[in-house]
Amino acid sequence: MITTDLHRIRFEVPLRPAFGTTFQPTGFPDIGAGTFDTFADDGSTTPSLLVESVQSMANRLEATAWDHGAQQPVDLIADLPYIRVHRASAPEEFLTSSRLEAHRIASAFVREATLDGTKMLDLIASRLGLENDKPLNFPAMADALMGLDPFVLLHGTFFNNKAWWGQPRFTRAVSAVIEAHDVRRAVSGGRKSDSVRHALGDQSEGAGGTSEGYGSVPFHRVEWTAREIRAMFAIDTALLRSYGLGELRTELLATLALWEIRSFLDSGLRLRTACDLEPVAKPTGNAGDLPERDELTARIAELLPQAIADLPAHGALTVLWNGEKPKKKTAGGAQ
């Protein structure tokens, strides 16, 4: 198994489109594709492109450990603590969880929920020891987060509510990005065809137009080609060790990160409708070969019972969210 003594564990994987030669990158509001120049040692530049952002990759890696069909963690980590949010008006109805929310346990759906009548905003502050005129104790907070959701320590969060004194921020310990280098635009287009309504008519007469979905509409699209596409991964083992969680828990977290990376690479990299990638070669890095998924699964199964044995609870901590807006009154006073 890979050593956790390095400050960072890094891997790179060359990728290519699974079919054809073009791909669709991530897009940003008002910007479109994220283009930039990379610099060589001699100062020359290469046009490059962000295929998948760091923040999106964090979500994709975390998703490898969640069974979306069953709306629960995969069996391998079923005993790891996490917060499961149900609707207060229908306590059996699953709403979301700390594994699905963008801010994890700092999500509004978590902090505004209650556990046995106690608001999670207050419970989290108490567990983390957040008080005015008191320094933030990251090892103590990390220990508390192990009992709430250890994935927070892997993928980060920001406790940005003013009721959380000090508003601590936990940096991602596992990061990833996919970039393309020496890129060119592949411009194409098409037409949304209407075989029924051949003329839109006078809109003043109320005839449905393109905004209602009628008519034939031409469109253009921009995809990309690249000489090189690379996925890059980094695990900040120095950060994990700084929490003082002990060897077992530190290795468990690092191995979970490796498992996510391997699961992501093995599961098929269809990132978007027109972005289906596949590895060209094995991952290479500064810590030897990336272990196979079966090997990582076996190691997690061995480490997990020992690492969580003394936690106050295992598995899901179910809380109730009652943030629904009141229904508007209708005529006659009915709601």
C-alpha cells in the first residue's frame, strides 16, 4: 500500500476521447469554456483548456462513494458517520445528506435541521468547541468531524455562519483537475427541426413562437480537440497528519482518497453529453503505482472497524429539516 509519509501524493493520467477526437469541456456562466495559456521552460506558450474544474472534481470523487439509486453510502463505508437529512413534515422522506451538499455539514439543509429538538447549528458549534474569545483548535475539531462526517476532512468545508465563532475553514485534502493542452476549437452546428409548424405567423395574433418551442431553430456549438488531455490528482497527506488523528485514521482517510481516485478512473469518464474520456495509460506519480480498486477496498475494510471503534456513533445521523416555506393562502382562506 502507498506510504503516507510524503507531504503530497500525486498522480497523473493521460486521457483521450472514448470515440471521435472532439470533446465538450466544462462551461462557466458568461465565460463559456475556461481557456488559458501554459508556459514552457523556454517561455513559449501553449493554448490550453480547463476540461473539469477542481470544485467539480471534488464532487465527482465524493460521488464514487455514494449509491445514488439507494440514496445512501456504498456498502464499503456504510459504518462511517454522515448526516442524513429528512423532511420534518414527512420524517421518512429522504431529502439530502452531508455527502451530497456543496458545503457538506455546513449546508443550510444541515445547519437548519434539528436532532431531538436541538438545532444542528448549535450542535455543530458545541461539537467543534466554537466559542467567542477562544482560539480555533483544528486537531480537536478534526476529531469531532470524524464523528459527524469524515468526508469533510477529505473534501473540505467552510463554516461561514456568524453563529459559528471563528468561522473555521477546512481545506480539501484531495484535489483533482482535468486539463487539455495544445487545443483547437471544433465549430459545428445543427437545426432544431419542426415538421408541423412551418411558419410562425404573426406573434401579435398569439401564435406560438420559438420561445414556446415551435418552429425550426438553427444553432451553433463549439467543441474542442487537443494534443494532450491529462487528469491530475493530489492528496495532501501533510494536512491529514496535522490533525493528529493517529496512524489508523490518517491512513484510512488517505486510502479513502486513493479509493475515490481509482473508482473514478475505473467507472468510465463520461463527464458530459459530449465528453466521454478514457485513460490512455496507467496513472503515474511520486508514490509508485496507484493500487487497484480491490486492493484498496480490502485495506479500507481492514482499517475502518479499528479507526471508528471509539466514535460515539456509526452510520447515519438522521436530522429533520423544517425549512419549507408556508403555503400561500388562496381565496376563501384555504392553504
